[in-house]
Amino acid sequence: MAIIVAGALCCCNNDMPDSGVPEVYPDDSHEVLPPYNVDARKNSQATSEWSTWQAYTLDCIEGFVPGAPEPETDRFGGWKTGTDYGATGFFRVQKIGSRWWMITPEGNLYLSKGVTSFAPGNSDRSKAELASRFGTVSEWARQEISWLKETGFNSVGSWSRDSEILRLDDSEKIPYCVIVSPMGALNGAMKSSGEEKDGYAAAGWEGYPYDFACVFHPDFDRYVEEKISVISKYRDDPYCIGYFTDNEIPWKDYALDRCLEEWPATHINHIKAQEWLDARKGRTGVSLDEATDDDRKAFIAYCLDIYLQKVTAALKKYDPNHLYLGCRFNQWKYELVNEEIFKVAGRYMDVISLNHYQKWEPDETAMRNWEAWSGKPFMVTEYYVKGEDSGLPNATGAGWNVRTQTERGYFFQNFTRVLVKGGTCVGWHWFKYMDNDPEDTSADPSNRDSNKGMVQWNYNRWVPLVESMDEFNHNVWNLAEFYDSQK
């Protein structure tokens, strides 16, 4: 695919460094287009109706002219602006003026433009196609990383094949993130052992009993040690951005009710919840009827604090060098609107990660709140949209459905544009690299039936989507300067 090198009009801004980009600008006759009207729905089920949403691509932004060059990048994909922000040898975060940035190990400004699940397909057909097209998995990694870089991506997110990245020469590598799942492992062990048989009859989000992550469980410390100790192998690798722990743990306001109503008085969850409620009210034997909504929000924040104390202690023990990227919040009715949760998160996380679904585009008020509550930047660690021209059913999965691959590209540009505009987001990871093979019956149906990838199961590109990604990725620096000049 031809590489689209695009940029934006550089605007004077005292909060931004001199980019060092030559003053070569596009033709002033650039036409500003109206936003695209995109038909979308939540999935392809009959109960999900089409509605029309607006998408602003780069050509729809008043005053912004695509086409100017961007600064040269360092080996990590960070922009060389002529200003040295301090080479520490590892990624870090810093607020400069009104905008949060990651800083590369070489001391340059960086935003993580990434894709999750960078891994080869697991089906027999995908494996055969890989052998025919690339020869080996190592060659797949080398060629596809090169392609991602050409398309303007500078990182890969969770569930990526980091073992293949580690084998490459430095010039061939791409920054990556690692996910470890101690709470997920504990939950899986509880389920398989039958320990919470009754609870799992009423399992909630991600299979957690009564929608509660069992932070009080006596075995949790063991799983924290077991699952996090493996990160020591990344300790000295500058290409590792940092770590996620777990994914979409339910941190829901009704945890206090569940602990006191669903588990018997002798259960650790009930005991700890009652102890907390008594301490909060200053007397023993407080009934659940006396609990307020503020109490409920404070209790789940307390549970999150216990979780974060344990996982961050282990992360620092085995790797003090890399960023802690959080536990990937995702519930709009609960954690994403709970100020108490973000206050706790800000004490432990370097970057607050969240999987962004349900909404057509990021909520600018919510983004400001997340920073105000936590004092930290955030990153979007999952988002996607599915195309119904893919031939896949697209009946499951949290991402929206649109009619065409071209409209997937409109969605990508519009969504990511809002993240750049806000100035508090330091990265975004598209979910995901590859569609699952629809004939692979071993795959989860929510993956196998849905068009989430940049490439098909046979490694063919979804070209209109990729072209939009390519164009946007090569405009990010200039777009950030443009928006910051307006503040």
C-alpha cells in the first residue's frame, strides 16, 4: 500500500516546543468538508436499529490543513523536536503546558499510536496462509511491524506477540505493552475448583461471582506473585512501554450490597465488607439499610485500593523501570463516572487505561474529569468499529457496526481526533490487528463473527480503513499543535 504522508498547518503555540519542521505548507485552497453522516448500530441483531452519527475526518476540521511535514522520529517513534526532555532509558509521562505526553527513552515526545493483539492467526487456514506468505512467524513479525510503522503506528498493545518482538534487531522492533492477569487467574481458579459454585450461577461481568473481584481472597497474594514475577524479563528493555494488570475487572457501586447480601456471614467477602462499613460509620453492627450511595462508591474504591496496593508492590519489586498502565476500566455506569475510583487510581497508576465502548466518540467532559480526579493522563486501550461489508455476522462485540470499510475509517479518524484534541490522552490502541477466522470454531464467537481487525484472517488488509489510519497517524503531531494553539 502506498504510504500517505500527511500533516497539518503548524501554528504558533507557546506551550509546544519548536518542532524543527521546515515551513513548507500545503496549498491554501484546501477545502473544508462537512462532517460525514454515518449510519451505525450497536450490532447486527434485529433489535439494534440504525441511527445516523456525524464523523469529522481531517478534511472536516475548520482551520486545519492536511499536508505539512512532521518532525523526524526517533527509533521508538517519538518526535525529535529539537528539545531534549531527558533521556532516562525508559518510557515515562510528563505534562508540558496544557498537554500530557509520553517521553521516549531517548527523551522525545511520544503518543502511543497502537494496535492490540498483534499476533498471527491460530486457525489452520491462517497458519497455512502465514507459511505461504511469510514463511515463518519471525518473518511475519518483521514484515508486519515494518508495515505498521509505515502506516504511522508506533506501538502494539495488550495480547501482542512480544516474544517475537524481543527476537528482532533494534531497528526492526516496535514499542510494546505487556498484560499480566493475577485477578483473572484467581477468578479462573475459583471457577474451575467450584469454590464459588453458587456465586457463579449468578456470575456477572467477565465471569466474576456476583460481579465482584475477590480482593479479600487469601490466595490473591499468591496469584499476584506468580503472574507478575514473569515481568522481570522485560526489566531492562527500553522498548517495553509498561504493564497492564488484568482487563475489565468489575468495580461496581453495588459491590457492598453483593458482599453483604449474597455471601454468608462467615465468608471473607461478607466479613471484610461488614468491617469496612462499621469502621466508616464508627460503630459495630451497621446494617446495609444505613449505607448511602456515597458509601457504596467509597467501598468499591477501597476494594480497588487493596488491589492496586498489591499489584503495584509486585510490579515495583520485579521491574522498577517501566510504567504501570492500570487495569483497563470500561464501565460507563460505574467506574468511568466514579470520582473516588479515579482518586485511588491516580495514587498508583502512571497512566489510567480504559477500554472505550458504547459511546460514538469520547466525551470531552469525562476526559477532563478523569485528569482532574486522578491527576494523571489516560490512554484508550481498546476501541473499534465493525464493517457490514466484511461478510461477517457482526452480531456480537461491544464496538459499533457501520456499513462499509470506508466508514470504519471515518469512525477511526473522528474518534481519535477527539482524543488528540483533549490533550489528556497519551495513547490509543485499536482493537485489533486481525479478524479471527470465521471457520475457527475454537475461537470465542464474539471474536470469530466480528470484523474488528485491520487485516483479515488471511492477512489481506482492509484497505479503506488502513488508508484512513495511515493518513491520520501521519497528522497527529500537527493536529496536536493545531488544537493546542487554540487553547
